[in-house]
Amino acid sequence: MNVSRHNEQLAAAAFDLQSKIFDELYLPNSIIQYKRERVRAHVQQYIGNNSSVLELNSGTGEDAIWFAARGHQVHATDISEGMQQILKQKIAAAGLNEKISTELISYTALKDLRTAACGQHKKEYDLIFSNFAGLNCTGELDKVLHSLTPLLKKGGIATLVILPKFCLWEFLLLFKGKFKTAFRRLFSRKGVTAHIEGTFFTCWYYNPSYVIKHLKSDFNLLDLEGLCTVVPPSYMEGFAEKHPKMFSFLRTKENKWKRKWPWKNTGDYYIISLQKK
């Protein structure tokens, strides 16, 4: 079996297992809510009214619902059947069946995308969106990036949220003696093992330069922001609640520095938007 395909199956199985408790685990997390606010504020700068959105790794649909509630048409895709089932339940509960369509498909197979928003086929979208490092679950990100061009209208936007090869917060763990965690991203050419609900799969890290290099023939860089560069990563659970004044201070500083070097490149994530020529 193809190694990449096998890893996708493992990742799908892991998220299938977590799908029923995913929202329960992550929705209450204040830093995750901060991250969502940042990503949404970023994308709102570039998306027009009544846009068509292709979402990759849509998960339980928090972003799909958000887009649809603002009048956009969304085609939400994922490889996890469990995640898609939760999403469909949310769509029905919100009465958004006319606004959101779904498809169980890998982002490495977008050439086989069958269904599109509004029930059309093989349409071009105004926005392709991928949040919270779903794209880090493949060692073939170049393949995914090269498949975006024919799926976007001229002037269309790709907004991707990705884990880079260096995270300042993780590197600082060096001073706590956690050498493996501090350096895991830097030396990850063959990927790093991750596990969810007891299922192991591989993740890879990609710097903004990698994305820009593979899209430069068809896209112009529009915007790049660091995310959780000054604000701590969301796995530092309870930080915002224990240190509300510090959390507020760090948010202010991150907002000020998010597009400046080195902060735009050293976060737990970065948000990158590129526009099709």
C-alpha cells in the first residue's frame, strides 16, 4: 500500500475515534477560541459577499457553519467519516442544508472532487480554506498545493493554517530539559509521530517558504501572520483562565507583531493567504 495513503487511513481512523468528543474537548479552550477569532478576522479581510468556499479537513464543521451563517456557500470535505457525520448533524440542526454540502474525500485527491457547492460539479471557488494544521497530516503537501489552481477562480484566495518547522514556545522547552519536544519540528524531514485516541500516524511541518515556492507560478502572496507566537499554544490548558491579565497583554502584543519578522514565522501556526493570478 502507498505509504501516504496508509498514513491518511490511520489519521482518518484516529479522528473517527475522536469525532464524538472533539467539540467537547476543544470548544471550551479559551486559546483555541482565540485562534479561531484570529483566523476568521484574517479571512474576513479577503472574502467577498456570497462567496463559494471549498473547505479542506473541515472536521466537525465549526468553520463551515460560521461561513454559511454569513451567507457563503460551503463545500466541506474531510477524510474522517466520523467528523463528517457530526458535521451533517450540525448542518441539519442549524437549518443550513442549502448552504453547506459535504464530501468524504482526501485533499490529496482533489482531482476526483465530485460534488460542489450548490450541487454543481467541478466548479471554481472564491476561497479554498484549511484550518488548524489539517494539511500537516500529509507528506505530500506539494501535491495538494498544486491541485488548488484549477479549483480557484481568477483572483480567488487560498487561506491555509499550518504548523511551521520552528515554534518559539516549543523551543523554550529546551530550558526545561525537554530536548525532544524542543527540536522535534526542526529535525522532522521524515515526519513526526502523532497519536490521537491510541491511534498513531505521522505529521510533517512546513515553513511559509515551502508553500510560497510551490504556488509562486500561479499565486501571489497576499498575507502572512504568525499565530500563537506570543500567546501560548492551546495545549497549555487553563493559561487564559489562570492568568487573564497576562493573556490579555500577550494578545495585544501578538496582534501588534503578528506580521513582523520573526514573529510571523515562529508561531505554533501561521496563517497564509495567497491570491490566484
